[in-house]
Amino acid sequence: MMLQSMMMFGSYAKMKLRQLISDEKGAVDIVAIVVLIGIAVLLAVIFKDQIAALLESLFGTITKTANNTVNGE
């Protein structure tokens, strides 16, 4: 009984491994992710100055509000 279950498990694992190797959908997903990351990096480079100004403004506001809260103003 134990040998039979091990053989069934082995056959199932072999079948899943063949499916994983022959499945090409994962390669398309990886290409799509790489393209999206490339677009994000390109946009960050193009709008670097605007992003820096926005972050500086946001962190300035956060710091000012935190200081006002701590000082009780």
C-alpha cells in the first residue's frame, strides 16, 4: 500500500514537472514585468526634478506638522 502511494505521488510529481517545464506562460509574464519596470524607470528619469520637488514639499509639510504637534502649537 505504501509503495503504491509513493509510486502515485512520483507519477503526479513527474506530470507536474513536465507541465511546469512546457508551460511558456511564465516567460510572457516575466517579459511583461521587465517592460513595466523599464517604463517606470524611464518615467522616473524623465520626471526626476518634479518628483524630487514633490517629495521635498511633502516631507517639509510632514516635518512642519510633526514639529507643530510636538510643540503644542
